[in-house]
Amino acid sequence: MISIIRTLTAFAALLCIVSLHFLPAYAGDDFRQIEKEMKARYEGTVLTLREFWRSDWLRYSAEGKLLDRATKGPWTLFGKIVVQKLDLDPEKLQIRGKRIFVLYEDKGRTLKYVGTPMRVRIEIRLPGGQSKKDIVYNALNKVFLSRNDRLADMVPAYWRRFLLRKGKSESEKQTGSLSGNKTKASPKDKPKRIPIPAQLIQEARLIHRVTPTYPRLALRAKIQGTVRLKCVVGKDGTIKDLQIIEPRGAGLDDAAAEAISQWKYEPSVVKGEPVEVVAFIPVHFRLQ
């Protein structure tokens, strides 16, 4: 009887050893297959970060929270990377790549990508050391934008109308009009213009100007150009509803917007009363 018990105990121990030996092997085969799939899908492609951190080494939790301190920058400088190498192990997903600058082309009216030598390393910790497919892709989508996300929802307010308008025009180019007919505004919808004698109008006058700071990376890359903005000068002379009408990219737009948002005017006056007025402001960045 004792020998039978010893035999069963030894057999049970052998089963445990076999089980412990093969479980990691299945897990290893699983994440290696996921890694192979992700390499084929992402290496050589451009990805957009949800938040635009300046650091060259970014460590995230599986929920997309940055684990180290860093400061944010313009999305046209720190928002996009080209993936050069992707590695996956049971504890983390690691991506190595280079920063991509975004520039606006006046002639083609398009945003274009410009490669840089700026290296970046991104590490995403996986929960509980699990590298299952759904967990890995979910963690990736917490750090980068997916197809269902809009860049316009991630950027400062002064960028949103331009990006939404740009996205809409690109969509219309691809899909065309469903009806084939253009809609025209009804005469009733057009605002009435009431002429006011010039002597009763006092134009807004700039009384406090802040000069934009030339972004260091744009200066180093010898990028120059003009950023055109639109805003409302309020009754109190402050800047409201600031929008980028025509960007340049490479951080110049954000530098211009941040400076102009601090400008102060002596408000425009009509018939002795301060009124809000729309202003169009070009900001020129020139290399010396």
C-alpha cells in the first residue's frame, strides 16, 4: 500500500513538473506571435501620440499614464513618431523610433511629415505581466491614437477648427457629394449689414504686445514662415476665440498663438460704445 502511495505521489509530482515546463512555452509562443504581427503592422509607420511630451524616453502604465515627469510641447514637434523597432515581452511593449515634424505647405495646402534625427523610446508596461493580444493592443491604444480617434480632440482649442475643417475637406475629396448638388445660403440667412459713418467708429488699438519666442527646434532646422490667425478682440480689449487659419508647423503656430493670446487692445468703439471686432493677425518667423 505504501509503495502504491509513493508511486502515485511520484506520478503527481511528475505531472506538476511537466505542467510547469509547458505553460510558459505556450505563453511564449503566444506573445511571440503577437510581436510578429505587430512588427509587420507598425514598423516603418507613423503613429500619433495622445499627449505631446518632450522627453526622449517615455514610460507608460497600461492605462496610458506617464510614469515619469515631462513637459508638453507642440503636437507638430512632439506628436508623431516613425516606428523603427518594436519589441514585446510578457512585461512590456517597447517601441523605438524617431520624431517626425509636421509642416504646412502653402502651395498644396497640405500637412506633410519631415523626418528628424531625434530618437525616442517608448515603453508601455503590461498589467500583471500579461501579453495577451487584447491586453497589448488596448495598452497601445491608450498611448497612441487609433483610427476612431481625432487629433482635433487632443490639441489646444486654437488648432481644432483648422484640423476639423481640414479633415472634412479631405473626407469630401474622397467620398464626394451624395446628392451632387451644392447648397447655397438663403438670402434670409445672410446677416444684414448696417452702414455706420466712419467718424462714429474708433478702431481697436494695440496697447500691449508680446513677441513670440522662436521654437529652438524649428530654429535649428532652419524652418521659417508665416502663421495666420483669427481672433475676436473683446469689449475689454482682450483676445478671445483665437484660431489658426493658416499654420506653418514645427511649433511656430503654438508660439504665435501663445504670444497673441496675451495681447491687449484698447477696444474698438462704435457710437461711443465698446464693441467686439474680428481681427486677422499674421505672425512672421524669419531666420536672421
